[in-house]
Amino acid sequence: EYALRQEAKLQGRAAAQTMSAQQAIEGLCSGCHAVGYLAWQRLAVLGTQADSLLGKVLASDDPILRARAAWLLTRLPEHAAETIDRVSRDDDPSVREAAVRIARWSGDVETLLKLLDRLVDDRSPHVRRACAIALRDVALPGESSRPLQMQRTDADNNSLPSVPQLWRRLARQIGR
């Protein structure tokens, strides 16, 4: 049985390597997680060759597909900031929540703080929870124990909110 599973994995990977961008998009939209994973891997390899197709998926009616497309598009540096901004303005709270996770994953503290400044007052508690989790990971100047390090002091860029200000705004909304 183990040998059969390993053979099926190898066949799946081989099939994924020969997928066209269109086939990979169809696989990404599939309900089967294994097919979706292989399609995800193929689209990540295709990169800019698939960006126009991913843009169409980003405009779909399905919030899950929009979030999947956003994750892939933000892997392309030329689309990352634009995609995070677009997804953060989505009507669906699960997609806005994904925008916070994507920005956190990107490691760009300035992008993350700008996004949190806009979403920390979101009407959805799920989005605010994602903001709190993201804020937890941002180290204040002088700290070194958190994953996302600030590359500036608060005096360097007054247009960005400070982490304590964002925490206060979040705390005021408890029970809302």
C-alpha cells in the first residue's frame, strides 16, 4: 500500500510539472485539496506567466478563490503591494483577514503597519483578531525577540502609526 501511495505521489508531481497555466488555474479552483496543492505549486513555478489568469481569479465571486489567488500574486514582487491593498478592501471579511496574514507573511513591516492602520477598526471581529495576531509579531524598536523587526524608529517616519497606538485602538473595541 505504501508503494502505491508513493507511486501516486510521483505521478501527481509529474503531471503537475506538465500542467499549463490554464490547467493549473482550473486545479486551483478544484475542491480536491491534492489537485489544488499541485496546481498551487505549478502556478508558483510559472510565476509571471500566470499573473493575468490569477488576476481573473482574484475578480471571481468566490472569496476562497480570491484569497488563494492573492497568496500567489503576492509571491510576485511586482504585484505584492497592489494585491495586498486590493484584497484588504474586499467586501468579504475572510478575504480581508487573508490580506493581514499575507502582509504579515511578507515580512515588510511598513506595509503591514499601513494595512493595520486601516483594518484595526474593521467591523469584522475576525479581521481585528488577525490584526492583533499580526501586531503581536511586530517588535518595537529596541526589542529583538519577535519575528518582524522594525527597521526604523517611530521618529523616522511619522506617517506610520506606532504599534502601541494600534494596540490601544484595538483594545477600545473589545466587546464590539
